[in-house]
Amino acid sequence: MRIPDMAKVTIRYWAAAREAAGLAEEEVDAQTLAAALDAVLARKPDTRLRDVLARSSFLLDGTPARREHHRTLELTDGAVVEVLPPFAGG
């Protein structure tokens, strides 16, 4: 089994995710989407971001990332992960 290389990716936060993260975006080095999310959570001991991420959906370079694939979804250098919390309204 091939081990994927680390990739430098940008995590962009929207709405409640931006508020919980305390910033609009950040860069992390990770092999998979799950590892990228783990990396941002390791930087923020406050549980608010963890709670928001648990309810959020994610786009990887504009394509929806299904939750069941987070552990296996490999990232490439320059990828952009957008964190989309549930939005209120209609």
C-alpha cells in the first residue's frame, strides 16, 4: 500500500466555522482530509471548532467531500478545503 505524500493545503472557514476557528483560513500539512481536520483541531483546544466541524460539510477544490471518505481522501499541494457549517434561513 502506497503512503501518500504530505500536502500543504488551505482550510477556509465560513460563517460559524470562521467564528469558532477565530480566523478566515489557515494552512496545514496533511495527507488526507481527516488528517487536515485533526491538525486544525490540535491547534485549537477550545471545543467550539470541534462541534462546528462535526456538523459541517466540506468542499475539496469545489467538490463535495463525503464524510465517509475523509480518512481516505488524499490531498494534493495547493488544495483548498472549505468548511461549510449548516446555514440558517432559506
